[in-house]
Amino acid sequence: MIILIQNRYLKQSNIIIPFQKTLFKTLSEARNWVEAFVCWFNNEHQHSALKFVTPNQRHNGLDSAVLEKRKRVIEQAKRDNPERWNGRQTRNLTPIGHVYLNPDKENFNTTECQAA
């Protein structure tokens, strides 16, 4: 039995996790690979849309503390080495608000998605 998993996330996996270049020989092998990928994606991958915190940090409410600490470190570095910034502002590290999966960008209405 040969199993090939096609997933839109696999294209990201070759950044950190070696891409599965061969077909999976068993269902168990495929499941183990996907399990490792999901673990990496949720716990190690710092997502750009989440201001470079992991999905689990965001989900568990830890993103604010991570971003605040990062902001303090960057501001101190700017004070210590202002020539590196050349008058530029530091990155916006304000925690993001609501997160939506695949919102309809043209007809998206935030009031429809807010929790009751």
C-alpha cells in the first residue's frame, strides 16, 4: 500500500521539517508524519499573521506577554543602538484582535462572527 498525502500546508513544511520526498508506505507512516507536522506547526512555527507567535501561544492567551516582552527588548536595543534604526519606528507588536479562518474578504462583516 502506498499513500500520498496532499495538503496545502506541506509546501510550508520544507522550511523547518524536511519535506516528505517519498510516498508513504503505510497509513501509520503517513499519520506519524502528519502528527509531527501538526505538532511543529502549532507549537514551534511562529506565524506571520499572528505577529510571529505560535498558534498555541495565541490560542492559550500567551501572545500578549510574548509580544510585550519582545517589545521591551526591541525598545531597549533601540535606546542602546539608535544608529541601527536610522530614525525608523520599531515593529508594531500590539496583539492582534479576532482571528478568522478564510474570511470572505469582500463581504466580511465582523459583527456576524463575534461571539454572543
